[in-house]
Amino acid sequence: MFLSCRGKGLPTVVLDAPTGMSSDVWALVVDKLQEHTKVCVYDRAGLGFSERPLNQTSKAPLPNSQLNEQSQYQASLFTVESMAEDLHTLVSSSSQQPRPIILVGAELGALVAQFYTHLYDTDVLGLVLVNPLPDDLFSSEAGGVWVQHWFGSLGPTFQSLQLGAALGISRLGLLVGALQQPITGPAVPEAVILRQ
């Protein structure tokens, strides 16, 4: 998983991006915060510079009794709990960030930050939630609102953008002005603009 830290000082501030976005969304925030303390951004598994988790499921067709078990395994790779555990491994074992830390999460990142705080409360000095998703959004009582939103809107949008980027359509759209980069402004680093 990708982690990048800049600045010096304590406490370390760790920024977790909104739903489906990479650490690039924090570019301007990092520039300001690094003047006061150490600030880290990371990309959850499968986003930005982080690789997708290994899918260890069988390619052979499974009997009906094992289909549910396989889909549960695949879904468990992307639970809030697994994302919080990935973050803990990243700041503890992989990079050994001094604790306690301040966690800042936006949307899905806010849920991950909250869950992380519940699991590792002594590691967290402060928690900042930006536009957090409601806790019950993923529950069965919510009537599948998140699933409908993800598979009906966000998922297809992200897939279309990826396909357009692979085919060069996005670049053409940017050149002719039909598409706008999501992160804009005079202070946005050149590297972020090029990645977009």
C-alpha cells in the first residue's frame, strides 16, 4: 500500500481520501499542514498508487454451496474493518509512525477513521471527519442504499472514466475542454495535474 509523509513534528496527521478517490485529493491540504507537523496520505487497496489485494479465489466453477462462501471472501477484502486493519498495518508495522496520530477521513475515509479509532483507541489523539457517511448506510435496515448508489452510480462512473483513460478518450476530452480535471487551481502541484 502507498503511504507518503511530508513535514516534521508531532502529532502525525494521517489523511484518508473520500470514496473512490486517491491521496491526490489532499495535495493542497498537505502543502499547508506540512508547515506545522508531519502529515501522511495513503491510498486504500486498489486506489491510486496502491495495488489491488490479491484475489485468491478459484477460477474453476464452484458448486452452488460454495458460491456464497467465495463471494463472502471477495467482499471481506473491502470491508471497513479490513480497511482499518490495512491502515493500522501501514502506520504501525510498515512505516512505524509515532503515535498517537490524528486521523482525518472524508466520506468512506471517515468511516475507516472512526472504525480505526474504535479498534486502536490508544493510537489516536484526534479524529476529524469530513462529510462522513452515515454509520448505518451499509446495514440491511438502510434498504441497500449504498449498494444501489455504488453499483448504480459510482461504480459505472469510475469504470467509464478508467475505460476512457485507457482508450485515450479522457485525454482528448481534456484537450478539447469537454472534460474538466477534478482537482484544479493555481496551487495544485504539476505532478497531480499530470496524473489526472
